[in-house]
Amino acid sequence: TGYNSLLSASDVSYAIAALLESESADSFHTALEALNPKAISSNGGGSVLVNGGSLTSGIGSGITKAMQLQRKIVATAMSLVERKAIIRLRHFRYAFIACTSQEAKDSSFQTTVDNPEENSTSSKETTPGSEEYHIFSRPLALTRLAHWLMDMHRGNGKWTGSKNRPLVLCAENPITSTYLVVGYEFPDRQGLFLKNHFGQHFEMTCSSMQGSFRLDSFDSHVVEVDAKDVQRFLEQLHYLMDSV
């Protein structure tokens, strides 16, 4: 800590967030232990950080995970864009992020796309790796991906003005056979705060259809939807937003 440290406050924030979002069943206690002053000042095997321990344990491990997550965010975002896998509808954009090789669901829902030439034949992005764990099935990681996409398209002007739409991302969790669905309002200007109305939209959608849903996240704009219901959930969400 202090001027002798190579770690900034943002470094620690990203590191702890990465530890909390890791696949470990004891991720909370791992993150808590990493904040212990004794753990932060200890040295271990591997590369050593000033006041940060090693890169294989404690806060150093969190920094390594945060760097890996950032690389995954950039790679996934670029793949979504290059494949034109983000579908634009009248009321929002959406994309599926899966960690299996199964093809995108066929659905008449895509006939409501208001700019079909912008879209590909598939809206499901496949993320390589184990089917037993998917980093974007965690809210913080998915939020960082959404912010990266929104910042990029705000900068190039492709999502501004009349093309401004909220963004809905659906990330597969193969362990539970569900999708984490998160909605984000899209501000035209960097730093502009918009109230997120997707909590209300998601509650209305869940109450208007049969299916398996979980709305118990800290953020109301996050909902977990059974994999077999997720396409129908998006259809119903768009229908309800269209009727408001």
C-alpha cells in the first residue's frame, strides 16, 4: 500500500471482482482473504508484486484472473461484432453467448428485426472452453462485456441517434441449464446516467408467461431463465415493450 505499492485502488477492485466471479465454491472467502493486510504483504512462489504477494495466490491471483477476463471480454465482443451476432429489434438489441457448439435456436422472433441486413443468420455466440463453466454466466462479468460493447459502439457512432437501443445479453450457464439475462439502458453520451427499467420489464414478462425464472439477484435487471424458455422470454419481453 502507499507509494511503495504497484497496486492502485482500481487494480484491487478488478482483482477482487475477478475472485468473486471465479468458479471456486469458496470464492467469497478467497476474495476476503486476499484483502487481509497480512496476505497482501506476504510473498509466495512465482512473480512477486510489491505489497501484492505472488501472481498465483491472494490479490495477485485476482489480478491474473482479471487480466484473463479482460482478454475474454475483448475477444468475445470482437467476435460478436465480426459475426454480426447482435440482433437489433424495435425496442432493444440482444445476443446469445453460449459455451457450447450447438446452433442458434430457430425462431420466428427474428422476423421482427427492423434492420435485417445488419444481422447474421445466427445470434448465438459460442465461447470456446469447458461446458461446465462459463465466465459470462456471472452478472459482473456480463456487465463488463455489455459496457465494452456499448462504449465501442458509442465511440464509432453506430448505436447513437436513431440507432440507439438498450442491450440485452443472454449468457448460458451449462451447469444449471439456464441463461443469465441482463438488460442495460444505452446512454448516448459517456457518463450519462439512465434509470434502468428492465427490472420492471422482466417482472412483467415473468408474470405473463409460464416458465422457470429467478429474479433474486441484487440487481433487478438480472433474471435467470431456463434454457428451454429463454427464446420465448425474449419474444414476450419485446411484445410487452411494444404494447407499452
